[in-house]
Amino acid sequence: MRQRDRIYTTRRWWLVLVLLVTPASVAQDLARFEARLTEFTLDNGLKFLVLERHEAPVVTCYTHANVGAVDEGKGITGLAHIFEHMAFKGTKTIGTNDYEAEAKIMAQMDETFDAIEAEREKVGGPDPQRLAELRERFDALQQAQQQYLVHDEFDEILKRAGGVGLNAGTGADYTVYFVNLPSNKLELWMLLESDRFLNPVLREFYKEKNVVMEERRLRTETQPTGKLLEDFLATAYKAHPYGRPVIGFMSDLESISRPQARAFFEKYYRPSNLTVAIVGDVDPAEVRGLAQQYFARIPSGPEPEPVVTVEPPQWGPRRVVIEDPAQPFVLLGYHKPNTNHPDNAVFDALSDIVGQGRTSRLYRSLVRDKKVAVAASGFQGLPGDKYPGLFLFYAVPARGHTNAECEQALQAEIERLKREPVTPEELAKAKTRARASLVRQLDSNSGLASQLTFYEVLTGDWRNLFRQLDRIDKVTAEDIQRVANRYFTTSNQTVGVIETTTGDDSAAEGSRT
């Protein structure tokens, strides 16, 4: 049997076994993981999770920064996402052929940008000639910086070493950086990753801001569902920063400066706010030694404070309407507790029963039977998990049917959850699929690294990845009925719809000039 076939067969039998697990066998799986997982924390507070998987000579290196859009203050929305871009721009030694000369130009660019902002905000309006002169100077400085840049050097070093899947992501609660490498290149990654958090250089900051602003135009301003989601969250949250978009507001993106980004980095990218997962063909003792050599040199600092604003109770239904020539769409959201609440497992089971696949309640009712929708589902996890979020139901009306019909049909299914216990078969399927989902997450180095760091950071213990199965397994029909009656109430509801118009008569968001 070929090696590839043998590994595939092993994984297939592992899938069969996990689908049949009992709570006791989940505990055994956890025990086996504990035997292969080493965790340690450096003196500066940076935590490492090292999981040995010797099936292939590769390793996933995954850095989870406990910072996201929820940590941005007023006027700097989008900054967490911008910094995600900045982390690939290099350091004092990577990405430049003369850092000292480049640094002088960047300082001049910051001064000129501040002057542009001051002129734009001048009482009575800016002097057009002065503004044009400043912008011309700024453009000349950007052009002068190019002679010192070595573009994409950070990426190219890892690619030449066999790195694949180099990427990053920003959410409301987190920013993550990851890459897959041959295991004998682990030290190279340790050097590069530690250096970009020890000596980051926010080069081409203002140019990269333009990239992010274009992302906003493409994802939000020209996408009806993007516009709906942004207004929906702003309507559902009146106090908590979950109501602000991860991509940021255009006016903030235009006015954010490089010194503000540097201050954001120094506040939130402290070692104690980072968790690193190393998963693959590695020796934990070697990882510990390399971590001490490279990451321990990053100085420690004070813990950043968490978000303290609490979203107040909602006292009545809220509604937002987006008018657009696009396909109609209806979205219902209900406030719910965060991922550490005892009812989180109930919401997981609910997500499966109402929204997972063609056997889900919403698909069978709205799409298959009533034929009022072409798609319908329900899920939790938006906008984030660290703080109280939302459980969402949505439907896309079929041709000849309306948002009102779909909203009524969704509401009927919600009332059914309150009135009638789910069947034993539905609950059993939800629990089986939860176990299958865990298998899929654990079937790759990258999936493991992602889940381990998520549970470690948000719940305080990576072992909760396994314990969540126990919690879901204990969910009863009465639990689902109780949760539906407690949270899916009219007073706790936010409704968002896209109403189809015959012409483009909606007001587009203006951009500052």
C-alpha cells in the first residue's frame, strides 16, 4: 500500500471511530492529545502550544493575536485590519536596502500627512492651492521611498523555503498569521516571526491604506449584502463596538496616520497578548529552545485592557431597510451570550438543527416545502465570540415571493422551536454532525492550530475544544426550547432587509476629498 493510501485509510477509520464516540471516548481523545501537546509560557508572557504530528515532515506555524476590530476606539476603525497588512511589510532588515534613509523619508511623510489633515479640517475650509502643494509633496516622498524598498521580501523568503498558505486574517476578536513549512525550516520562521513583532516597520502605510479602502468599496459600498450587514450591526448594537465594521469606516481609513498604527501595535501586540501554535513534525524541546532564543527577546509590557462597554438590554424590535436593485434578502438577529456561557452548546445544536444543510428545518420548510426561498439558514458567531453576539436567521426570497413571506416563514419556525420540542432524531443528528465537524477541524495541522489557539485564547483552555462535544452531547430538547423562549423574543429582535428597487436611487456613502 502506498504511503498516501495508508494515511488516507487511517484518517477514514479515525472518522468512523469519532462518529461513534461516547463522552468517555471523547475524554480518551483528550487524554491522547494531552500526551502529544506541550504548552509553555516565556517569561515575557508569550504562550506556545506545541502538538506533535509526525505523519509528514511539515509544520504549521500559527500566531493568534488577541486583538481585533472590537479593540479600536472612535476615529481609528479599520486599524486592526490595516495592521494585519502591515505585518507583511517587513522589519528594519527585511524589506529594505537602507532602513536609515527610508526612516527619514517615512518621518517626512508622517509630517506631511498631518499637515494635509490639518489643512482639510481648517475652519472655513482648506486652501485649495496649499492642499495641492502638500499632496504633491506627499506623492513625491512616496515615490522617493520606493528606491529603498525590497518588495514582498518577507513573503519571498518563506516561499523559497517551501512555505505555502502564507496568510492572515482579522475579525472582531482576533488577528491571526499563519504559514505551512517543511519542518526543517522552523527556525527560519522563528527568526522572521519574532522579528516582525520585535522590529516592525510600517512601510508603505499610506499606500496600503488605499488598498484597504478599495476593499471596503468592493465588500461593502458596492455589495448590497455588505451594506445591509453594516447597517444591521449598527442597528443591533448601540453601545458595544461589535456594532462597528471590521473593515472600518471610510472617513476613519482616510484619516488614520502611521503613528496611530504604531501606538495600536505597541498597545496590543505585547507578548502576553499573543499565543503561538506549532503543529506538525516537531520536537517540543527544540521548539522551546528556539522560542527562548528568538521570541524571549521581545520585551513584555502591560496587559491591554478588555472592552468594558456592555450592550444594554434591547427593549423593543429594531428594523433596518436597504433599498437596492439587488436580490431581496431578509435577516433576523437575536442577542445572545458569549462563547463561555453555559448555553453556548445549546446554540451550537440549534445552529445545526435549523440551518445545517438540506435536512435542516429552515431549508426543508422555506425552500423545499413552501418554496418561498431559494436559501435559508441559521447560525451563531457573528460579529464575534468573545463578547455577547447574535444568533442569525436569514432567507433569500424565491422569484415571485417577498421578504414579508420569508420573514413570516422564519418567524413561524422560530415559534415552532418555542412551542414544540425538537425530535430525538434531530437532536441525535446534530450531535453526530458536531463530532464530524470536530474531525474535520482536527484533520489538518492548520485546522488544529486554528482551533487550539481559538479555544485557548477565548475560553482560557485549549481542552475546551474537546469539552464542547461533551456539552453538546448533554443538550436536551428542553434546553433548546428554553433557550428559544428566552432569547428569540420580539423585544430582542433586529430585522434587516434588502428591498428591491427599480432604479439606483439610494444614497451612496461619500468619500472625503
